[in-house]
Amino acid sequence: MTHVPRKRFGQHFLADPSYVARIIAALDPRRGDHVVEIGPGLGALTHPLVERLERLDVVEIDRDLAAKLEAEYADGRVVVHLADALEFDFGTLPAPLRVVGNLPYNISTPLLFHLARFAANLRDLHFMLQKEVVDRMVAAPSTSEYGRLSVMLQYRFEMDKLFDVPPGAFRPPPKVQSAVVRMIPRAAAELDAIDEALLGKVVTAAFTKRRKTLRNALADFFDAEAITRAGVDPGVRPENLAPADYVRLANAAATGQ
């Protein structure tokens, strides 16, 4: 029976074998790797992954697709977790964990933040996402794409945009361009924010008022003198600061300096 893509799950299935091959080549899975695939769908990535791995975990929210995979891989090579990836505890899977998937575009940003919570258990992540989101993830300071997503993910991960994927590579074709990104968790020694929750609040406040100067955007946290003491110019806009600048500001707030 043909599966009808469900709009509520944002289902657009990768169907072009050349792009499947490029994603698998980028991941370069080895026999003993611990890999989890988010949203296996019809199995475009699942099948070549299984050929290279001893075991593959998959997280699938669609009951019909999950049942199909369980029936196809009754030998246990694929362990199907019927769950919403936004709520799934990736810490229950073996570490170091490699994560791959064609992420539903309608939940991509909250899912990336959810996965960031498990960064200490992850080796790397390879995702297909809406190109616009990938461009924001890898954006440099002082560019229009740079924002909260850029700062918070670049603090936690090294990121590399690998290649674009056209709508015609999917069934049904989405209305947007897609891209593949690689994310590698930064070493714990590089994560020097005293309070990561506070860092998130400072960054969110700044980009909520991104067209204002820092002295105005962050008025709830600092006066201009405090921003200057943190080594940051209070007259610049939020988009002009690198992630390290935001860490210095958040640490100043955390210590009351």
C-alpha cells in the first residue's frame, strides 16, 4: 500500500539516489558506529545505513511508517522507537552517538535546541534542513542571516554547510530549497558560559530587539558601563557580536560584574 505523505508531520521523502549517496558519503558510517536516524520515513537513508551498520536506531512518529520498518527489519538490525523526536530522550542511546536525518522543516528549530541538550553524548550530527535555516545556523556576525539560532548553535557546535538539495529530490517536492549541514559538538573545555540558561536569555533579549543598539536591547540586564566592562561596545547592534562576546556578557551578568 502506498504511503500518503502527511502534512501534519511535514513529510517530504527524499527520493533522489544521488543525494542519498552524498549524505551517506558525508556521514561515512563504520560498522561499530552508534547511529540514530530521525524521521526515517520510507527508508531512503535507512536502507544504505543498515548495510553498513551492525544496528541502527530510528525515531519515527508516524505509526504506519514505524510498523512498516519493524516488519521489514524483523531481524532486529533496526530498532524502531515510535516517538516524537522533540520529546525523545537521546541520552538513552549508546554514546558516542551519531545522529542523521531529513528533519521535518516545521519543527527543525525546536528540535535542534532539544538535541543540543544531549551534545555531550553526541559525536556528530548530519541533517537535511530548509536551506534558509542552514544559512542561519552557519551565518557569520554582521550578516542578515545571523541571529539567535546562529549564536546558540555555534556556541555548542562547529558547523559546516555541505551542499544544497533541490525540491525535485523529494516526493512530494517542498516549496523551499534544502541543504545538508554537519554539526560537531565542541569540547567541554570550550564551553565557558557560567550559566547557559542565562546565556540563552541574554541572546534572546538581544535579538528580540536586533535593530536597536545593545545599550537599549539589553537594558533589562546591563547599563552601558557594564557592557563596556565586559569588553563589548554598547553602541553596536546585536548582530555585530560574535558568540564569544555574548558569553562574556552572560558571564558578567552571572557574576554581577
